[in-house]
Amino acid sequence: MQKIKVEYLFEETVARVILDDGKANILDAVMMGDITNLLVSLKDRPDIKLITFEGAGNNFSYGASVAEHTKDKAAAMLDGFHKMFFALIDLHTPTLAKLSGQCLGGGFELPLACNFIFADKSAKIGQPEIILGVFAPPASVMLPLKIGNAKAEELLITGRVISADEAKSLGLVNEVYDDKTALEAATDEWIRKNILGKSASALRFATRAARASFDFFMLKHLPEFAGMYVNEMMETHDANEGINAFIEKRKPVWKNC
């Protein structure tokens, strides 16, 4: 069963991707595979000028599946997750995320990989992985590139969740709207004004050039951080304790090792 819905809008030049697992739009292996397969298939659609991502219901995504972060599953989870980002990089098509409600962990890393982010005031954004005793490999690459080390380190090391307005003040979000209805209308108008009149080919070249440094560091550091995650961090007591405590709905007992 697919966990995304795809629509083609504006005379089939915009691919609208809706995360929809019927619950919290968790980015599990199935959903990540669905997204990756779609992105790979869009290589054969040179007419696509923009890909948009949004969540069904009131939330974009509560994040990646914690159950798939356990020691025996972490390597496969990261491999599937990172393939999604590599497929985005390979495509070079402009991307836009529309955020409402919870946008946490992996549920913000997908928007973070997009060229544009629009949100409504309900959006709650953060990388709370540290609270589970782990870290966020993709965000550890992308956040410093997008907002600088000082603010990126604050979000990554504290796990603090921020509002859409604060995210805009940091430069993470392009625009904030009062509610999801206003977000949808404003985004459609933005697409008409800024995307539809341009060549899809030119947009891909512009995206490829504008993102050269971003893509370089993603391709360089994601495999490195995956190794750190699986081969070093998941060998510690606290990483396993944090994940298991979350799954078991209890407070973790840290040993600081």
C-alpha cells in the first residue's frame, strides 16, 4: 500500500506529493521508498517544473519511524532515508514544501532539503533527535549550510522546537501564513508568478548551479555521518536506551556512554 498520493497540476507541470499514512505521516521505510521511487520516475518527466511536498491532515510529519531506529534496523533505515535525498539531488528539479502542524526530525529534514519552504502558523519545527540520545545526519549537513553554524548548533544540540515565525526569522522558511487555506492559496499564486512561465530545463540548470555547494556537502557528509551513526553511536548504551525508552514509553536512564 502506497503511503503517498501524487497529483499533477498546472497542466501537469507541477508534481504535488502528499504524505498520507492515515495517521501522523510517519516517514517509515515504505513511505521513504514511495518518495524515492517517485523521484526516480520523474527523471523521465522533463516537463516537470516543480515538486511540492505536504502532509495530509493537520500535520506535515511527526518524523521518521522511531521503531526503525533500533540497532538492528538503523543501517537499513539510514540507507533508505539517504537514498531519498540522493534522488532529490540527482533530479535537480526545484522543490517546495508546505508545512502545517508537526514537522519534526525526519519530518523536517525532507522540507529542509527543498529549495523553498512555506508554512502556516500552526507549524512546529525541530530536530528533537538528541532527546532520544541520537543525532540527525541530514539536518547536521543542511542546517549549517542554510542558517549558519551558530543557530544550527543551537537547534541540533538542544532539540528545541520552534514556531513558523521563528523559523522565518532564522531564514529557514520563506513565508508564513495564518492557516492552511491561506497557505494553499498563496503557494498556488507564488507558483503561477515565479515558476510556470519559466523553462523546465532552465529551472533544472539554475537549481543545479545554485545548489552546487549544498549538493557537494550532502554527497560528501551523508555517507560519513551514516557510518558515525551506525558504527559508533549505535554501539553506545545511551543511543539504544533512548530509542528503546521512547518505544516503551518510559523515561530513559542515561549512563553517559
